[in-house]
Amino acid sequence: MRMAFANRTMEVLDSRVFQLGEKFEWAEFLFLGFLAFLIPFLVGNPQLLVGTLVNAFLVVASLNLDAKKVVSIALLPSLGAIARGVLFGPFTFALVFMVPFIWAGNVLLILTMKYLFGEKKVNYLLSLGAGALLKAGLLFGSAYLLLQFGLVPALFLTAMGIVQLVTSVGGGIAAFTVWKLSARTGLF
């Protein structure tokens, strides 16, 4: 049963809503991956701006890239934030405890978009809302649990809860807007 679930999850992660040529897919992977790491590393704050941009990259990647590429992009933003070392000021060390959950939350957003919007053809905004709620719920629950063990400060509850929800939805709307504009102008 678990093997079937794992295989189905990989199948969904490997699916693409939009089929790009191999060269264009690699170019998009490199471009999005570069930005996903660089923006948290160079810009860092405000979290609403950085998070919205990062989530836009994740949603675009979820629509266009295969499992290996999209999961790689899901890992890069938190690595950029840690490398910067100032996202949470003196609390950056605590971010290390959140990294596995941030990765899981990013993959959950991607998987939800691929499954609901890509496979089940659920409305884009409903798919995005479900993915954003799942991601924010996972991150908030993880931050709450880590707070109980004294591993993260209370400010993480806001940063990993409502802020994640807002930035996930904002990023998804930004990705949708770019997608619609590019389709209208014939860029992609």
C-alpha cells in the first residue's frame, strides 16, 4: 500500500500541466532555481515580498517541470535564507530546525497544484487555495511543535502560519497573472 502511494506521488510530481521542450524546460529550471536561491540570499526581507516571489517560482515550476527539477527548486529558497543568515536576525539558527518542514511544505504546495489543477482539472484558484492551506497548516503545526520543545521562538508561529498562507496565495496569483499575460501576448 505504501509503495503504491509513493509510486503515485512520484507519478504526480513527474507530471506537467504544460509540456515544454527539453531545452526550454532545462532553461526554466536553471532560471527558476537560480532565482529561488538568490532572492532569499540577496534580498532576504521583507518576508512578504521574498515569500511571494519564491512561491510564484514554486507554482510555475509545479506547472512546467518534472519531479527531480521541481523538488530541487523546492529546496533552494530555505538554503538561500540560511546562507544569508539574517532572515530572522538573531533567530536564524532556529530556521535550521524548520528547514525539513519548509521543504515538505514547498513539495506539498507543488504536489497539490500538480494533482488538483494538473490532473483533476480543478479550478486554478481552488487548487492554489488548497495547496496554500496545506502548506501553511504543515508549517504552522511544525512551528508550534518546535516551539513547545523550545527550538524556535514564538515569532515563527506568525512567520510559518498566516505569512506562509498569504505569500503562497500571492505567489500563486502572481504566477497565474504572468501565465495569462504570456498566453495573451504569445510569449509562451
